[in-house]
Amino acid sequence: MKTLNASTMFPGGASTSRFASARALALSLAESDSELLEPEIVAWIDRRSALASPVLEGCGGPDAWHDYGISHGGRLEIELGDASFIFAETSPFDSYEHFGPGPFRNLRDAQGNESVCRVGGVDCIPLDDGTSQLT
């Protein structure tokens, strides 16, 4: 996992606005990272307020948030003063729309019966309770 320490870029300020500013700056820095297409915060800590996410009761001590972030796809950690954020890549979990049209379509006949067919209306399989679980 790559770590970016941007503490000198963070101006500080009041606690709530300070953390909100740190979060916004961290997100901006993560979005500009060429290795992450769609970064998402999976774990964070605000050491000044002693708050962290996720809260893992009965687990791992003060660094449990960090262990969680690493073990849940963390690829970039950004440290901003008393705040740290771990980002994961979320683009692999998006819909398949970016691949273009798929090879299958749901079609209805004149009676309203639905089938799954290959593009062009060939090799159709009627949808029932069992096959509808496949789509």
C-alpha cells in the first residue's frame, strides 16, 4: 500500500471544520492519484478527537481501523496532520456498463412470457423461478 504524507499541506483549524477539510483534501489527492480510478475511503482516524471508522469493538487495539483498511482493499493511505485516510479502488465493483452491451437480453413474447436470449433473439431460455435467479 502506498502512503502519502501531506501534513504540510493541511492548515489545521477548528476540530469539525479541520477534519472535514482534511477529508476533502484527502479525497481530492486520492482522485488525482493515477493508480486509483474511483477511490473510496474504507477506513479513517482523527487522532485529535480519538474517533476512527470503522469501529471494531473487541478487536485489535488502537490500530484496528488501519488493519481493517489494509485488509479491505486499501491501496492508498493519506496522512494529513492528525487525520489519516485509507482508500480502496471501487471501480471493479461497478456495474458492467463500461464493457458495453452484453451478449444477453431479456425479451418478452406476445403473451408477456419473459426469456433470456442471446443478442438477436436466439438460444432463448424461458425465465421461471429457477432461471430468474441467474439474471
